[in-house]
Amino acid sequence: MTDKKQMKSAARLYAVQALFQMESSGQTTEAVVHEFEDIRFGAVYEGDEMAEGNREVFRLLVGTAVNEQSRIDQMTDRALVAKWPISRIDPTLRALFRAAGAELVKGETPPKVVIVEFVDVAKAFFPEGREPKFVNAVLDHMAREAQPEKF
């Protein structure tokens, strides 16, 4: 994997973490973006160095997820079964769907790339569970809605 690709992948993971943190703590977008870019990108925890994230991709995903949250949540709701609206799902998955939805509505990245990348993010958060398959199915539905011309 090239450094450029790795930095984009890291930015996606950080965007999910930032959106989760914003929802759980009530912090502003500006505060969370500042914290991630100044403290978490490339930080060393217990001897492990965190990846450096692509700042442009990170800001785009977090900003779009916040500014287009209603649209993205509605797309996510349509992809979920009726009994499980976005408000009832795990907050980590909710943050993931918002970050992925942001990238899908921007339309700059091929939908299949977005799906693969965010399924990998789901595997990082849920390595033993069924969530990655669930994420794949929901994102496929969302991608077909956001970018029907690419299917």
C-alpha cells in the first residue's frame, strides 16, 4: 500500500473516531478536528505509532458528515430494516455510516473503493463480529442511491 493510500485509509478511520467522539461528548467539529490533527495523527501510544492521516480527506469527511448529516442519515435509514432506524444502531456504526455516506455523497471516490475501505474500518472496530458484512450490505445500498450512475 502506498503512503498516499495509507494516509487516506487512516483519515477514514480517524473520521469515524472523530464523529463518534463528537456524538458522545458534544464537542464541536472544530475542537475535534484540531485534536485529531494536532495530537492523534502520528501519535505514539504504548510504543505503537499511529498512522499519519490525510488531513484534506479527514476534514472533507468530518465536515461533509456534519453538514449533510440529515441527508446521510436518511440514506442510511432507507438501507436499514424498518425496525432498526439509524438512531437504534451502535454509535460506532452510526459514525461509520456517516463518514462513508459523506464520501459517497461527495462522489469523488468510486463507490466500490468507499465500500471496501469502510468495510476494512468496520473490521478494525469489530474484528470478530458480523458487523463488517452488515456494513458492506448497508453501504452497497447507500452507494447505489448516492451514485446510481456508477452501477
